[in-house]
Amino acid sequence: MAPRDELFDKTVSNMQEVMARKGLVVLVSDEAGLAEAREGTLACVRMPSVMPVLAPIVYAVPAQLLAYHTAVAKGTDVDQPRNLAKSVTVE
């Protein structure tokens, strides 16, 4: 997740370090971010350009979808995650 903001250069630096160690990177960024940093990535997901204050909300959607589809692919129950009772108290 690399929205084109004040932390973009640091995120790209971390991404390049992962790729230098033969790690696979899927870059999620807007058009400007993809144009600058897509080289060497496994895949890219283009996001709309939004105001920086809205970016966390917009970028949360692909993160949630990735988590959901990963859980389904692993065969875990997405409606009753393991250890949920340890983190949620019902009164």
C-alpha cells in the first residue's frame, strides 16, 4: 500500500529492499505512484487519486478484500476467526 503522499519515498525504499532480497511485491498505488515505482513488482493495483485525508479509507478496501480472500483460500471460517474471543469482550 503506497499512496502518493509524504511517506511514498520511504515506502518505495522498503519495497525495493524486499525485492532486492528476492521478495515478491504487489504494489497498490495511484497512477502517479505506479508510474514511478512499478518496475520489478509482481503485480500492481491502481487506486484512484484522492485527498491524503481520505487515502486510509480508500486503501482499506483492497486490504480487507485481500484478507477475506486469503482466509477463504486457506479454508478458514471468515465469520468466526480463531482467537476472536480473546480480543473481543461481550457484556
